[in-house]
Amino acid sequence: MDLSNLTHWDSNILLGIINEKLRLECESIEELSSMYEIDVSRLADKLAHVGYQYDPLTNQFKSRGF
């Protein structure tokens, strides 16, 4: 699955895929970035646009209201 080009993904679908990868395959967002060649700042910006931000304690993107 090519996640490197974030602009082609719908933000809500991307959120589900990214959180699944973080839960099952990667112990950190840095590992996810390295494994899938994802620009973390672009990912964070795209998901922030729909109200989510990365929570390092739970290793997932959560609604900003957490």
C-alpha cells in the first residue's frame, strides 16, 4: 500500500489506515514514517485539518478533544 503520497487519500480513510498501522505494525510515528516513507509533518497537517492530532502516549491519532 503506497501511503507516501498523502494528497491522494481521503483524510478519514487515511486516519483509519494510519491508526491501524500504528496499532499493529509500528511502535511510533517515526517508525511508521520510516517504514512507509511518510512525511510526518504533512500527515499531521492533513489529519489536523479534520480535527485529529497524534497522541504519543497511545500511539494513535485522536480527536483534538482528548
